[in-house]
Amino acid sequence: MSSYFIREVFFRPDTEYARELTTIPAPIHNALRRLLKQARGSSVFIPIRSMQYLAVLDTEELIFVDALGGYAYHNGEGGRLIRLAWRPFVGQASLCDPVSCEMVYYFKDLKDIQRRLLSEIGLALDRLRLKQTIEERPRATVRILPFKPRRD
């Protein structure tokens, strides 16, 4: 499997629109942690194609950018605007328990987007895990032999 690094720039808006405390399901949190561990601490891009969003996972948070909009320039450098961030709290009583998480909204009217992201991120993680599994599998060699039934 080939590996390469992508450099992306993301801007965090100066002001937050809202914050709320909620929980994310344990399977999603566990999959995110597993993915980050496999990446050895570097950031991981998770495309959510059904929404045209990109999730970027690092050790502190999961940020979401709209792939179709929200591009900005600052000091001669361009990048996407962060629309929403999930900041899970460290510490999970059990691997099956939901994880407390702070949702940070940088734009208004993102409650519906937030709910949809919560439902779509699991599918995106499954697709990413399947893709990694296929790419990491060693190439197999196949031999086809003619079948000759025994004659008694």
C-alpha cells in the first residue's frame, strides 16, 4: 500500500455560534479512536460523500468542513472554514457507553446538519475501514487445476 501525506489548511472562525453538550454513540467513538491509533497520531481525513462534507480527526477533536463552500484566505493562504467541531471528553466508563461530547457550532442553522452527520459518520467510517482492509490484504495467487473425477 502506498502512503503519502496531504497538507490541508482549515480556518476556525473567530466566533462560535453555539455550543451544546451531548453524547456520541460508543461504536462511533471507538471507531474514531481505532482509526486515530492506526494513523499513529496524525490527522485522518474521513470523507462523508453523501453530504459533501469532510471530517478531519486529530487527537483533540473531529472537525467538519463543507466541501462545497466556505473557502477563505488569510495572510496569503487559503483554506476551508470549519463549520462544526466535536470535542469528545476523555474517559469512557465502558466500551459500550455513549461518550460525552461538546458540539461547537461556528455557523447558525447547523442543528439539522449535526443530526445528519451523526447518522452518516458511522457509514463513512465503515467504508473507510473496508477500504483499508482491502488495501492491506496481501495479494493472493490463484491456481486453477482441472478436476478429474476418480474412476473406480
